[in-house]
Amino acid sequence: MPSKEASQFGINNIPYGIASSAKHSSPQCVTRIGDNVIFLASLSASSTFKDISADLPTIFQNSTLNAFASLPKQVHSQVRAAIQAAYKDGSDISHSEDIKDVTLHVPVQIGDFTDFSASRDHVLNAGEAILGERSYPPSFHKYPIGYAGRCSSIVPSGTAIQRPLGQFIENYAAAEKNIIFGPCRALDYELEVGAVVGRPLAGGKGLHAKDAEEHIFGLILVNDWSARDIQGLEMNPLGPFNGKNFATTVSSWVVTSEALEAHKVAAPERMSPVAGFLDAENAVNYRIDLAAEITRNGAVSNTCKVGFDTMYWTFAHMLAHHTVGGCGLRTGDLIASGTVSGQGDEEHGCLLEMTKNGKVPWKLSDGDELRYLEDGDEVRFTGIVGDEKDGIGFGECIGTVLPARQA
């Protein structure tokens, strides 16, 4: 019986990932069609890729996608077409295993991770939740704001997430605001999309936004877990640190730029003039339907449904701003969008927005109240482009909260 995700991985998707199995003990490059996980090193031993001028048999044996991602987009397109042709004539069958028989890994070696805040609805909703005021950060309309994350804490979908320890203000309403140490009391998720860098860029070069998409290999789902109480204290006066660096979950499949080509939409009109390197008439978003759900005590509750096309800043803008000062890009770098949110109550991509920073509880499907995440809660993200039954899917980005370790 096909899995519930099988229809998301039709012939028009052809995503890439890293998998291992009893038959393939070493993690290596794969793609997926339906529930068939195709081991590409084995497939390359046939004549499937004979007309492609790249050492694919060696590249596909690697335990990350980095070498493949760094190849020219023309080669990516040729490989995609060859896989589609091989699947149609049935020649890939001996090189595939069922999805239930494989273990999926983080698809790329991530050298650097940058998390942006690209949604105008998120910054307004978050400002209201924290400060009681819907306002933009001073620079928001001039460039996408972001911070450097910790790639060492990135884990694959399905990894359990331990509640972090840290320091935070015990009670903001109290006259004396004592700082205490202990398990996070305001654990949150952030529904995000990430761009994986393919073509590198040397330091000191800089990118114009109109050229930046040439450096994107594909997109994945990202859960930037957040300890809001720890984060709230440390962000005055600097940025996120221990409130963010304990875990970031990524989905297992990189959906390529070519697969998403037919689902591009124009970026929102700029609300004010921008610097020349960010001024790109061809800047685009993607029409991705994102969803988040929480499972608590066996009861599943949908908490968010929002479109990625609501984002104000695009990945092209993010890469251009990232490099303008001279910063280079390396293959495998992860550029995350920040929380994806809309204007509606059910379009909030994190609990900070949904519950007004824990002040207004959200009713779960079983009647329980949700303010922030409790131990045992499971968070699941999905992303689908096109029709739900025959579209392009990202798979799932999932994690379950474990109790904090003993201090």
C-alpha cells in the first residue's frame, strides 16, 4: 500500500537526498519516485547517464549532495531528464528500495547556516505579541534582516529535540525581574523554508539579486526551534544565541529549482526604494502550501496553513544581501527564510504569534490548551506545490520534544 506521501513524489519532482539501508550500508545519493528510493550510484553503473559529462558514479557514492549540487545547472537538468526517462522505461527498478526500508540523513554538509526574517506578516505579528505594537524593524523595508546560526545543531527530520537549559527572566510582571537558570519554559517552533546553495561564490565578489537564483540548488523545509524566554533575555542588546542554537530540524529531500520552475510567482511590490543590488524586477517567490501540526497525547491539531508566496523578501534578495559586504557562499550553505506567516489567525508560523507570547491559549483538537510546547509534543511540517494528490512535495520535517537534561 503506498504511503500517504507517495503522490508528492511523482515524475515531476525528482528530489535528491542521502540514504542508507541494509543493502546500502554507506549513506549515499538517492532520489525518490513514489515510495521507491533510487540509489543513484547503482543507477549510474548502467547506461542511464552515459551522455552526461560528469563523473556521476563517483559523485553519487558521496555521503552528501555537495559535489552534485556544485555542478552546473545544465548537468542537473540532464540528470533529472535521464532519471525520468529511466523510470518510465522501468530500467531503475533493480536500483531502488522501498522508503520504509531506508534511513534518511541530512542531505548536504552544511558549512554555514543563516536565518533571515523575510516575512512582513511575521515581524508585525511578533511585534504585537512581544511589545503590543504592530511595527516594522527600522531596516525591514531596506534589506532582509538575519543572523548567523549554528550548523552544528542541524539534525535530520525525525530526530527528537531535547528541551534546552538556559537563563531567563522568571517573571516579567514582577517588580524585581529575577534572572534564573533552568529548563526553557517557552519552547517554540518556526515554520520555515530553506535554500541550499549549489554554485559557490568567492569572497569579495557580491551578488546582484537578479543573478542570485543561479546559486540555489533547491529548497528544503526547516524548523528553527526557539526558546523564547532564553532568546528574549539575550537579544537585549545582541541577537539570538542559546535561544536558537540547540536544534534546527531540516527535511530529508532537496526539491530542485527546476522542479519548482513552473510554480514561481512574482514577489510582492517593494514598499520603499531599495539599494541597487537588491533592485530586481525578476525576483520571485514560490507557490508552496505549508502546514504545521502538533500531536499531543495522540491527538493531532492543525496549527498553521500558509503560503510561501506571502514572503516579502525572496531568496534572491537574501543571497544578495548576504554577500554584499564581501561574504562568500559555499556549496551546501543553508539560507533559511525565517518564520513564514500570513495575516489570518491560522496563518501564524510559530506559537509566539499564535498565543501572543503565551498570553492567549490556543485550543487543541482535544480541548487542551496550547501556549508553548510541552514535553512529548510532536511537531510536523509539510510543504506541497500544486495539487495535494498529484503535486510536488517536500516530505515531512518532524521532531518530538524530550524533557531537559539534568543540570
